[in-house]
Amino acid sequence: MGRGCLRLPEARGILRLAYKILREAGVARYQASMLAGGEYFVVKEYSVTLDSLILQPLGYPDVGRYRGPLLFAPRPWRRYCKWHSGPLDRRDLPWRRIYCTEAVQGEHEYCRQHRRSERFLYDLCMGLKGERALEACRELDRRVKAEYTVYLLVQYGGHLKVGSTRSWRILERVAEQPHSAATTLATFDSALSARRAEMAVSREGIASEHRPRSGRHRRLPPPGAAAATLSDAAQRASKLLGVEWGGEIFRVIPPEPPSRPVRAEGLDLGGAPFRVKGYWGGMLLIERVPDGAVLWVDERSILHTDAVLYREDELSLGE
């Protein structure tokens, strides 16, 4: 459809997920530094493709895959409970899920009904700090049997981040964070063990549980330099944890947009239709239809909100 004949979206919906597909893209050798005779690192690379957006119509528990044009809805945007019916311990088809229809207030991310759910416990376990997180992990382990992986990332300015996630979605979790290189440290059969390991690495000062405070004025280091930093940190962390580091370093390659995108922070995005063209590092790559401008939008700023207007005839629930 040409840009001039685009029919505007009509319905307001809740963005629940940017559904992405990751594929192996080969391996590359990167030099740790530009100095002659510098060390090289082999990095396994993955590509990320945005398949669709998972949208939920207001007032309906069902969701569907959406690939059509969008508008940003007028503010204020309401946030909605994050609970859905998908399992925690294995992969599912997200467009087959049932999502909560309740709006939430203040800092709450779950409605009152779902604040005792397993998904709520998972978010507490992974998101809180200290003993409060560990208590949530203990209760989660009593309810759900799953495998968890502790990983390291090199982010803006060479910042080292340690994290943990369910093993089956390690690539997706890495793709959701800006990075130059990543590696896995160890796999555990309980959330409690994984979070304890993560906290131990953080306490030792090897890496931080937090993202860098701001990446706006920093750059990601080259993959070779990041791999060298990561290798040293992973060896120290594995020794601390008493595990054997496998040595594999990987990264998810950013997409190559047709023009240099700019971050959409502070820009007025209302009124102009856009299409979502890609995803990387927790950012949606969008193209404004009227002028072809390419922008990065922070996914967290619109996820689980009724921030978008969409075409009803291009959304089939459950598909």
C-alpha cells in the first residue's frame, strides 16, 4: 500500500509484546584492540527479526498478531495488569494467551487478583533486590519447576551487567537489552540458586545487577573489546561461583535501517501513522509513513499500555 493512500487505524489497543524471532547468523572473529598482534575472539552471532506485535483490544482477554499500520493514541495512556495465561517453564504461542483486562494504578504492575500469581512472583524474584527477592524466589520454586541461566552482558561504556532468566528464553532476554557481547555463566534448576549466584557476582564487583544509568551519551564498545572484557569477567565470576565457564561469547546483531534512526524521546509522535520495522535492545524501530523518518522508541515506555491505535481488520484474535 502506498504512503499516500494509507487508511488510518480505528481501534485502541494494548501493546503486550514485540514478538521476535532469533536465528543463527554465523560466527565472526573480532580483534580485542587495534594494536598490531592483538588478541582475537570468536563471537557467535544471531539476527533478530520482528515477526509481529501482540495486541489486545480494550475489554477483551484475547490477543492476536498485528503487522499493520499504527498511530500513537492520545494521552493519557492507561497501564494494564501484566498477567497472562502463558506458562513460565516453557515456550508457548503468545497470540494464544489470555491477558488480564484490568487497568492498574500507581506503581502497581498487577491487579489485586493477580498479585498472588506465579507470574507476579517471578517478577518479584527477578526484579527486587536482597532478601525480598530471595523470598519470592523460594515461593516461586515451590510452585514452578524451571531451569534458569545466569548471564553477563557488556553494555554502554563497557558497563558489565549480570542477570538471570529462564533458560529457554536466554536469547530473547539478551535481545531485549543493548549489548556488544554476552555469555552465559551457569544454569540452575531453581530461581533461588540463580538469583543467589547473580547477587554474589554483583557483590564481588565483577558486574552490576543494574543497567548503566544512561546510554544516551555513551557508545557501545566494539565487539572485540567487549569480548575481551567479558572473557576476563566470566573467568572471575565462574571461579567465584565454583562453576566451569563454557567460553562461548555471542551477540544479537542490531538491524540495519535504511537511514540512521534517532531516539524518539521527547518528540511528538502523535498524529502521524507509522509501521514497526524492527527490534533490538529493548527498542522498537519505527518508520513514520508520511515522511519515511526512522526512529527508535523505547519498548518499555508503551508496553502494557493502551498507547496505540490499530486497524481492526488486520488483527485476528488467537492468530
